[in-house]
Amino acid sequence: DMKHQKERVESTLNDLNDEKVNFFASEEISREAAKAFLIYCIYPRATQSPDDAMYSSAVAFRLHKIWTPGFSIMHYLDELISVVSGALFGVTEAEAANLAILLCQTLKVVNQWRHEDGLYDKEVLGKPGSSMENNEDGETTVGPVSHKDFIQLYNKWQYSLGAALIGCLK
């Protein structure tokens, strides 16, 4: 059974890698693509069960790992924190528990990128997922997020989650 399972997993990962160019309508990095992926694919599945929440987190990081064109892990993470922070006030207890698992699994990786020297540069920088739209002076540009800028994003995400959780407790 283990041999069959390993073959099946390898086949599925190969298929995923082969089809990655078809996952997003454009190879251009955009916040809208990450938001649509989160809203239509990740969020509905993640709220269903603990296993689905763990799976959803793994899928997002797999898309990043295989260099999926058009997918920005930075935009995805930014949207995830925003959506979850807002949704906490209107979900059931079971959905909140599943979202907590999604966040826990996601933040395990994000915390490593933040705190382990060189890991962000190794796993993120230089991949399509490291790019993010930047709106300055009314002009939109897309560029890689440095580790320094990632730390600023990380702090923003922590503040946003903290504020939402404290609000829930009040």
C-alpha cells in the first residue's frame, strides 16, 4: 500500500507541475488573482474540516514551491490575513477552529521565513511568488519583496490578526 501511495503522490505532483501554467488566467502577478484564489478555492475548503484546513495551507505553499506563473505567495498571505481577520466576527465556532488550523499551518512557514537566517532568500526571493504589486505615486509596479520588506509585512499581519483577535475577545 505504501508503494502504491508514494507512486500516486508522485504522479499527482508531476501532474500539478505540468498543469501549473493553466492555473491562473495571466502569468502577470496581481493582487486580484491571489484574492480570487483565496476566496474561491482556499477559504471555502479550509472552513470545512481540520484536514481541509491543513490541505488548503499546503496547496498554497505547493503552488509557490513549483513556481506557478501568476501566483504571488506575498499577495496570497496578505489577502489571507485580511480575509481571516475580517471573517472572525461572523463564523461559527467550528469554522473558526478550522481557520485557526489554516493560520497555524501557514504561520509555521511564514515564521520560519521571518526568523531563520537565509531561509527567506532561499525559499522565496527570486521566485515568481516573491513579487508583489506596489502602488506609489499612482503608478503600479511589480517587484520582489526583500526580506526587510517582508519583515514589515509580517509585522503588519501580526498587528492585524492581533487586533481582530482582541476584538473578538471583547
